[in-house]
Amino acid sequence: QKEVEQNSGPLSVPEGAIASLNCTYSDRGSQSFFWYRQYSGKSPELIMSIYSNGDKEDGRFTAQLNKASQYVSLLIRDSQPSDSATYLCAVKGDMRFGAGTRLTVKP
Amino acid sequence: DAGVIQSPRHEVTEMGQEVTLRCKPISGHNSLFWYRQTMMRGLELLIYFNNNVPIDDSGMPEDRFSAKMPNASFSTLKIQPSEPRDSAVYFCASSPSLGLAGHNEQFFGPGTRLTVL
């Protein structure tokens, strides 16, 4: 069974801090990696995708990919209370999702 | 543009009854996915279709579950007979194409919350 593992939560950070979310995967052939955000009672929504090693920045969000270490992360700078949600890592080699990390940003 | 449409949004049924969940993908998307989400097991892929053809149904829990995609704009997930352990939120998602680099981003519907008593 191919695995996608996320760091266990919940994660709590103060407003304005950097939130760091991590994900490891087992399938070395995976090509596409995604971060989804899911508010309570809502459906997952895509916030970042990354395909190549290195960093990809989009506003306050930065995705980092290291295929050699089979590791993908999401950094949220200047965290806001509205960022409070569950963040799901998805590895599209086999369309599996991690269990999610619940993030709470405290005002 | 309309997103992925799912119906019903909520379904309450009794054990042993047949349940049919429906999904309309985003127009032009040729991949469709069914997921189940519970607190205990997270988001699980049940089955996905590409160009209306089932590609991987290894996530379908057992023979009580079946899925069809008769055309590009409609899919169903059927549970017969339903059991209390099937209670979950069922999401349908669609994607523009598989592509050469792997699968493209998925767009999720609002989900169907199923409760089996």
C-alpha cells in the first residue's frame, strides 16, 4: 500500500507566525504533489501544486518539494485566523491523500 | 462556470436500504473520482474514471459498492445494501486530464453526507 504521511496535529500557531506543514510519501514514481485546504464541514479546495524539486511561492504560501527525500512541505507566512483549517497533502501518482493536519491560528 | 455538482447533499437511510449518490463533473473534465471521508480513516479514494472508463476501483470496500459513469456528465455511486459503517461524507471530484506529468488538480463537489441508521 503506497503511503502518504503527514505530521500529526493539531498544530497551533499565533497570528503572524509561520506555520509549517509536512508530508512524506512512499512512491518514488510520484510526479505531482498538491496541498488542499479543508474548512470544517466543507470540501477540500486546492491551494498549491508543485511538480519540480525546490520551492514554489504563491502569496503567503510556499510549497517545497524534495523528491530525493520524498518530502513535500507547505509554509504559511504571516498566518491569519482565516487560515485555520485542515490541510491535506495529496500525491497524484496514485491519488492518495494524507490524513491531514489541523491548523489553528490564534489571534 | 458551475463546479462539481453532487446530490443529494444529505441522505439518511436505514440499514439494508439501497443508496444512490449522484455527481455531475465540471464540463470538459475527463477524469472523475469518488472519495469517502470519515474521522477515523480520512479521505479515501474509492474509484476513479478516465473518459468514462473505470481505471482503478481497488478502493471500493466490498461488493456492496458499485459505481458507473454512463456518460461524460454523470456518475453514480451505489451502496446496496447499506450498513451503519457506511456513514460518511462522500465526495466526487473531477480533473481536466491525466496529462503527461501525472494527474492534474482535482476540483471537489460539496459532498453528500450519508447517515445509515
